[in-house]
Amino acid sequence: MRIGLIGLGRIGAFHAETLSKNDHVDQLLVTDAAPGVAEATAATFGATPVSSVDELLASGLDGVVIASSTPTHLALLRAAVAAGVPTFCEKPVAEDPYVVGDLIEAVQRSGTAVQIGFPRRFDPSFVAAKAALDAGELGWLTTIRSTTMDPAPPPAAYVAGSGGIFRDCAIHDFDAVRWATGREVTEVYATGSNRGEAFFADAGDVDTSSALLTFDDGTIGVISNTRYNAQGYDVRLELHGSAGSVAAGLDDGLPLRSADPEVHFPAGPAHAFFMDRFAEAFRIEIDTFLRVASGQQTSPCTITDGLEASWIAEACTRSLREHRPVRLDDVRPAP
Ligand SMILES: NC(=O)c1ccc[n+]([C@@H]2O[C@H](COP(=O)([O-])OP(=O)(O)OC[C@H]3O[C@@H](n4cnc5c(N)ncnc54)[C@H](O)[C@@H]3O)[C@@H](O)[C@H]2O)c1
């Protein structure tokens, strides 16, 4: 397959390595807006540098991966879909879901496959947790908890442009709980606090947040996030059911110390960063996209899925600001 890759920063370079090692990829073509980056990445991974996105999309690709900065996603998605190239796009679909306009209709009209990047859907422990629920082993869900605690805050400039903790970080939790339950969130109630560096408050953001979600079947979701968890990168998905409970992320790398005497779990070392915790999930995700691009399966995470996670983030952002529960129907525009 001839695969294109747009954006060669932190995550793009990781995808470049994955794609260059994949047996199904005969040629990898890469481009980046920053001068010299495509040439350097191409030299590292045996890829072909291309000077522009237009040139890349016109080069007869079997699929394209968009891994550029968030504000570019919408225009690049439109261009890739218009060119009829099967597309993988990193989350989020758009910086602002209110400006997505007719993109979903354009995707449906063109019949072009689009997969949005939410790697937790491919993590073996997350997959096993969902499988236990789907097999009926847990009975009915009382509560689903999703946790993402970053070891250290991103730079102040990143925070200022991130859209806030719900759009930037918790969006992974929102997608994970929708995907695991197969249900839709109807209402949220969010809160947050700032006890760390001042640049979070300066940006109108919080460094720690929590959100209560109500699903359409009555399940309760509890989402917990912070930018200050120096013990390590803590990501867990816990499904508590009437007949059983299961957790993903409860491994020896869990950055949590038991206070119980004689308990030596987790044994460590703690997960340090999302790249090491989810390396395998990222690889499976890209492998899955290659099957989507070659028509062997449908997209496991559609543009509609990607946007729904964004609507939950919008509702939580509004709930935090207005200090009240917010219904999803009140943030999502009428069809
Ligand atoms: N799925 C995940 O877990 C995950 C993890 C990290 C990042 N992301 C997403 O991936 C995207 C990239 O994040 P990152 O951390 O790699 O950012 P980054 O800033 O490290 O890299 C972005 C790259 O895109 C390039 N770029 C910007 N505009 C471009 C354009 N118009 N055409 C071509 N290249 C362009 C930049 O020059 C840069 O090299 C973001 O949208 C982010 O939300 C997803």
C-alpha cells in the first residue's frame, strides 16, 4: 500500500515508525509544514518526503494519516475526503465541533472511510474489559469510572491553546466510556480546581477536574483527570456491574502505592508517559486503519464517534463554567 502521513511531530513521528515497519506498507510518503522536517523524518524511516499536502493527496494514495496540530484537522479531513482517500485523523475531529458544518454529510456522500484516533479502543486490557461486559459477565453496569492522570503539566503555551482539560485530556475518557458501554451520555455535571501553576487559571482552565456523566440507560460515569500526578501516568477504566467488576490499567505499572500492610501490588515501575503505556494500542490502531483503508473492515471509530466525544467535552466545559448540570441535547446542535 502507498500511505501518506501529514504532520511529523510527537505523534506523527511515532506513526511514521509504525507505518515504516508494517509489512502492508510498500511506500510511506511524508509531509510537514515545518521546513526540513519531512526530509529528516523520511531519512530516519526510509520514507519519501513530499513538499505539500496537495501533492501528497494527488499522488495516488491508498490511505492517509493526519497527525498534524489540532487546528489543521478540519481542513485536512475535508481535503482528504474530497480526494477520496481513506483517512485516519488524530483526535479531535476539530478544535471547535460547532464549525464542523457539513463534514459528516460530505464523508457520507463520498463514501470515503474515515477513522478517528482514539487508541484506548485498541489497548488489549481495555478490549478485555469491554468483552467481559459484552459477554454478560458483569451483569448490568452500576458505574463506569475512567481516570487519566498525567505525570506533569504540558507547557503553559500548550495549555493556553488546548481548549481546556475536558477537550484536550478527558476527551479520551469520554470516548472510552461511550465505546465500552455502547451507550450515549445524556447529562454531565463537572467541576475543577487549580492548586498548581497559575498558567492554568490564566488560560481559563483547571489543572484537576472531575465529571459525573449520566448515560441513557441510567449507568453513572465518573471521570477523573489531573495534570499533576508525579508518581506516573495513571490511566484506568473500571466497570462495576451488578454481577462483577473489572478494571483495565490495574497492572504493575499503576502509579499508586498501597497503604495496606504486606500488600506489594503494584510492583512497578510506574508508567511514565502515554507513549509507553499505549505503544501497543497505537500500533494495533494503525494496523486496523490499514485494514479499513484496504476495504477489509469498516471504521471502528467514525467521525460521528469522534464528534460525540467532543460534545461531551463541550457539555463538561459549560458545566464547569456555569456550575450546573448540562444536558447533551443543550450543547449538540439539532440535526
Ligand atoms: N491519540 C492520542 O493519544 C494523541 C496523542 C498525542 C497527540 N494527539 C493529537 O495529534 C495531533 C498532533 O499532536 P502532537 O503532539 O504530535 O503535535 P506536535 O506539535 O508535536 O506536531 C504537530 C506537527 O504538525 C505539523 N503541522 C502543522 N500544521 C501542518 C499542516 N498544515 N500540514 C502539515 N503539517 C503540519 C507541525 O509542523 C508539527 O510537526 C494533535 O491533534 C493531538 O491532539 C493524539
